[in-house]
Amino acid sequence: MIINLAIIMSKSQGDVNGIKKEGKSSNVYDAIIVGAGAAGIGVAITLQHVGIENFIVVDRDTIGSSFSSWPDETRFITPSFPSNSIGMLDLNSIAIGVSPAFSMRVEHPTGKEYAKHLQSLSDYLELPIKENTEVKSIEKIEGIFHLETDNETLLSTNLIWAAGEFQYPSVSGFEGSELCRHTSTVPKYGDLEGDDFLIIGGYESGIDASYHLARCDKKVRVFDIGSPWAEASSDPSIALSTFSFERMEDVSFGKNVELFSETPVSSVTLVGDTYELKTEDGHTFESKVQPLLASGFVGSHKFVSHMFEERDDGFPLLSDSDESTIVPGMYLCGPAVRHGNENFCFIYKYRQRFAIIAQSIASSMGIETDEFVDAYRRWGMYLDDLSCCGQECLTC
């Protein structure tokens, strides 16, 4: 990894003030971060950088565990490149001065590789983290958040929910969906038995699964309610990534994969030893292999829905500082962040909001943030003007 002077200064300040791996002893923390994935570790580094010392990160598993759970073959769709020397942050970086490409020498890291990157970064900066600590309930009583965990009660004046979404797959949506297997539960596509696969969902996960199965000479049929492989948008929240388009050009993909656009699935049934998939247009498809669901995730924000007002699309309604509009001090960080029509679903998107949260908390504590904001803005890590979002690329 590459660490710049500002991060080193932050680390040194943490050493002086006694921040250890398990966190600084305190009756009430200034902030608790729930989740030790990319969002949680990233916002923790940002808090450290702005000068907030009395915080802790808790996770029900280990650092980067969601990434460790990816199928072995799955890689980041966004490329990493050590461009920090020219003032452009690595797309998969979660902190100023850090480049996964430089430390791992990999352009498209696997989930396990990225989890190790997060672990190394956390160790280097000595972030205060409690692993294997599951949050059972959250209440705010007389201005203080009470987090009941399986080990103890933690208290804080601010709470940042950064638990992500991978561990909360979407497994409903049509009759018989419980008969299917979600792609997030597949350890390795190459180990799946069978020769004829039905995949429901054709966005990134569906195409990724199709590609790896096709490379094993498996036949694959993909059904999607829309047609993400035909979207003209340059927004990767809507259209497929160039990484996916490139892999779709592979000979094995063209030979073995059949794509069904605008073909919603109405039901899946098991008749004897055969799975029958029915589409809303009346067609039936059969396979001896359990269908795969590539239907995305519902997200962990449902766990704290009582702390937020709800938007029409079901996501939390947030202030300009990504704070709850009904519970002061409650923040949302990560892929569930929405503002208007803007979707912050990828690391290079939601990392631009870390400093927004850090500035809000620091300002409430009387910490000066002008230099901090200037530094983050220069590195494209402070996005407060959303009018620049949603611009399409030229097609010339």
C-alpha cells in the first residue's frame, strides 16, 4: 500500500493517544462504527484523520469477512491502478494515499485478496476494532446510543451504520424462490455439479456466474426483468461494467450462455428431480440443477429501519450529511446511501461520503475541519455537490 504524510500523521497521533486494536477505554465513545468492511474501515480512517480518537469499529465476524465469502473466482469489476502519484486515487481505495493495486500487484482483486488488504490496512493504522461482536439491538436513550452486543453494552454519542449488504441477500420476488440458491452462497463456481444452469438475474453477479460456468463448459440460461447487457447508460449502477462486457466476448460465453431479456420469472417448482422455471410470458424451462439467484441484496439497513425515515424506494431518507432525519447522530455509510436518484453502490462512489460524515461529527465536537475538507476535496473524496452526478458519456 502507499500511505501519504497525512495518514502517517493520523497514525502517529493515534499512537500518542493510546489507540489500540481493541479500542480506547471509555464509558461513552464519540462514535461507534458497525461493520468492518470497505465502508466501515474507510470511514474509520477518515475519523482518525479528522482528529476523532475516541471511536471503535465492531463487526459480527472479522475484518473484510463479506469479501472473504465471495466465490473464489469472483473479482472486482472496477480496475485498480496505482495512480496516486498523479493525484488520482485508485478506484478501489478507501483512503487517501492508499492503493490496493500497488500493495497487491493485482488489477482486479478477488474478494479474499481485498479482505487481506483491509486487514493489513487496519493493522498498519492500528484501528480500534472489536471483531466477532454481534449487535443485537440499538436504542437511543437521553442522547446516548446503547448498542447491546452478545458480549456487552456499548455507549456512544454518534453511530455510523456501515454493515453493508453482502450478508443480506435478496431471496424473494417470485413463487418458489426458496428453491433456488443465491450466488452469494457459492464458494466456487468450478465446483458446482451439473451441466445445465438457470440463472435468475442478469446484472453483474449473474454475468459473473455465467462467465465462470461457461468457462467450465456448462450450459447457462440467464433471465432478467430488463436487459442490463443492452443498457446505453454510462452509469455502472444501471449498465454492466466494461469488465463484464469484455468477458462476454469470451468464446466460451458465446458458445454456452443464452440471455433472455425482459423475461421476468413467475415461479420455480421442483417436479421429481427436475426444476421447472416459468416466465411471465408463459414459457417453461427445465433443469436438473438447482437454479441460481443473482438477485442482489436487501441490505443491512433494514436492521436499523426504526432509526430512519423511509424513502419511496425503501431506502433510508438521509440529510445532506448522511444523517438520519429523525434520530440525530445516526449515520448511514456504504452502498445503501441514496440521494435523489443517485446510487452510491460501489466503493469509488460511497467513499466520497466518508468525509461528509466525519466533518459532521467533528464539527459537532468543535474540531476544526477546513484543512481536512480541502485535502479530501482535492483527492475526490469529498462529494457534497451532487449536481455533477448523472452526466452521461459521449458516444462518438
